Amino acid sequence: MRGVHPPLEIAALNPFFGSRKKSSRGRTSAGKSGGKRVRRKRTQSRRLSWILGVACVVVVLGIGLLKWSRSGSGQAALLTLGSDKMFAEVQAAVDDALTGVLPGFAAGPVTAAAAEAGARASDFDWAAPSLGPQAAVRCRLVAVTGGETFWEWQQKIATAVEAVGARVLWGERLYPDRPAADQLKPNEDRDLLRLDLGVTGRPTHTLLLHRSDTRPDILWGEGKGTSAWSQLAREDAPTVAILIDDWGFGRTEACGWLLDLDAPFTLAVLPGLAYSRHFALKGTDLVLPPGQEQGSRVGGAGPDRGRKARLAAGCFVDVRLGRSRADIPSQRREIMLHLPMEPQGYPETDPGPRAIMVGMDDVAIAARLDEALAPLHAVTGINNHMGSAATSDPATMKALMAVLRQRDLFFIDSLTSSSSVAYAEAVKAGLPSARNRIFLDYDNENHATIKANLEVLVRTARTSGFALGIGHPHRATAEVLAREIPRLQKEGVRFVTVSEFLALQANREGK
């Protein structure tokens, strides 16, 4: 058709068509290049904004971290993580917290007078170089007033120190050295409350709270027993331990005479008798190496169990109630459990109820032992009552020694049978242990025989250095010991309790 052309022909006939198309491509290329520059600038701007944002966050966090590190909780956290430089700051913060709740608390380092008085002062600073070059735990005796119980005081103190990032690391009620029968229960008027404060593994304060109308004698550190032990351990003398079995049947005249002896000896108390608990309360302080002192324990807690738990909590300050003694007290009394065990000829020969029987495993033995210990106070070890069959059975003795080891109790083999393996199993288990050398009065209340047996015991001590003998609360035994012990002491024989005997043996052997 005339006047109509295909598109290609129109393009070919139009001289401007191609040039316009070329110009459009140029403008498109230039636009793309400009768009890239814009996008690049936008990307750079976003990067710069992000960097500035991160920098601002870092600065804000840094300022916040700095402020936190200067706060009580921050310093306490850093000290917990091992920054010993924070010790003084945390201690000062705890000082301030305690001042707010304990009017009688003495903040800051001890005075010159207290430092001169040393561990006998009410306020004492216990050097702790492991916590820092100048670190010292502040040990304070603090009187409290008002009607609050010790538990309520502990709660108040805990709340106060938690506000500065610290906490109560250890709490313990301290009883008199020789509690009477009516003093086994907590007594708010007489007891003291020990609280150790600080952060985990790093105590800053040890407090002893007492009622304001009392003034307890205390000694910071292990000095109460250390000087006496050093003196005892230095003595080079034949050493005799006398163990008196079968306490608990009654309060006889012979029992009274024995308790009045001016010499140390050990009471082995039978469980479950009418007077078992009465005689178990006759224990006194002993003269033992630092770290082995009895502390406050009831119902067979074992020697030093409380101290081990406290040390495990990181609270290493030691404190004792009572005056420091320059000399060794003579009337020392130790309490052991006289544990019934199966004899040969059972049941015709009866050891009594709840005895350890041949074939018992450690679970059954533990149950019977704990039942026997529960009513008794400050038991340190056991020896066998009868038990000629049980002590001759290796499996039974191995199970028993495992239980005793768990309870930190030593073992004395009464040697009621020549085939006993009890001592050997105790040694294998790593228990402090010894064997009876001779029965002073077994089935025999003849004065001459008892004296002769005592002489055998002393001769053994003179020869080997140590000897342990067993007697019973008979009248004749009490009379012979009252007459012969003073003479033997003048001749250089040293009488000790069983724990002291074991400690002195270990000291000589370098254990």
C-alpha cells in the first residue's frame, strides 16, 4: 500500500532515528555511572554511621564498666575472679556495711594497742598474704544488744553485706569448752556466733558475736594448743595411754575416783546405757597439733570435721574460746565409743544390742555406728567391746574401717582375740590406730595383779617409747592408779590421752 512502510524502512529513511537512539544510550551510561557514585557515597555514609554507632556503644559500655568496677558489687565480682587489687576496696565496703548494722563493730585496721596485744586481743588482724601483699582478715569480737536471736542477727548482716557484693561465707555457733548436760542445746545468752564474710574464696572479716552482758575469753589463731603441744612434743619420755572401758552402767564411787585422778586418761563409753551420755560429757580440751584440735562437735562429728568444712569454704581464721594456757592441764579427759562387736560363742556370749556382727557390710555398719554415736558428745575414736569373732573377720573389719574413715574416727584394737585383724585393716585404711598392750584388770580386781600389769605397760613404754593399756572402772583399778601414777610421773613417765598418744607417735615417725 502506498504511503505505508515497514518499521525497518522507516528507520532507514529517517536520518535522525539512529542518532537519537545513540544519544539515549549515552545518557543511560552516564546515569548508571552517577548512580554508582551515589550508591558508593551512601554505602560509605552507612559504614561511617555504623562505626560511629559502635564507637558510641563502646564508649558508653566502657563508661558503664568503669562505673561498675568502682561500685561495691563490681569490685566484689572482680575480687571473686581473682583481682587481689580489689581486696582493700571490698573490705572497706564491708566495713561500711557492718558499721550500719553493728554499733559495736570496730572498722578499719586494729589499733596499735590491739596489734601489740596480738592474738589475745578482742580485735585482731589476721595476715593473709595469699589474698594480696597487705591483705589481712579483720577479726572482731562484737557485742550485740536487743531481743534479736543470733539467726536474726545473721540475716541482718547478710542483707547488709550483700548490698556491697559480699556474702556470709560461713556461720557457726560456738559453745563453751566443757558444756554441761543442759548446755547441748543452743543458748542465746551463753553461746557465740561466728560469721565469716567476704566473697567466694576470699574472706575479708571474721566476726564473733556475743551478748553484751557477757565477756568471753577468746584467742585468735591456734595459739591455745600450739604452745602446749610444742612443749608436750618436745618432751622425750616414755609415753603411756590408759584407756578405761565400760563407762555408762552407773555413777559408782570408783568412777568418781577415776575422774578425780590428776592425770590424763580416756573414757570408752558403751552406747545406749543409762549413764552413757552423762560420762560422754566429761571430755575436756586435749593437747594436739595445730589443725587437730577438737572444736565444737556433737554426736560423733569426729576430730576436726567442722574445721575441715570451714576451710573448704575458704575461711581459714582459727579462734578458740578460753584463756591461753602456758602450762599443760593435767586432768585431760578424752571420750571414745566402746563399740559392741560379735564375740566367739555368740549368742551364749552376748555383746548387747545393736552390735557389729560378722558379715555386715558398710551400709549396715554405718547405720549401727551412727545410732550409737548420735546421743554422745565429742567422740574421737572407737575401740571394740568383746568382738573376738568380728575383729578376726577381714571383710567385716575392712567395711568398718571404711566407715570410720568417712567419719574421721580413729580405731584402737582392744585385742580380745590373738587372731584379730582389726589393727591391720585400720592401718591399710590409713586410720590413726594402735593396739592394746595389756588389760590391767580384766576379770581380776586384785591390787597386786593390777600393779604388776601396770608395770608391764610402763616397761614397754620405756623400751619402745609408747604403750597403751586398757582398764575398767573397778574400785581396785582406781585405787592402784591413784597410788601409782604420781610415783611413775616422778620417775619420768608421761601419761596422755589416746588422741595425744597417736599424735605423738605420728610426730616421732615424721608423719
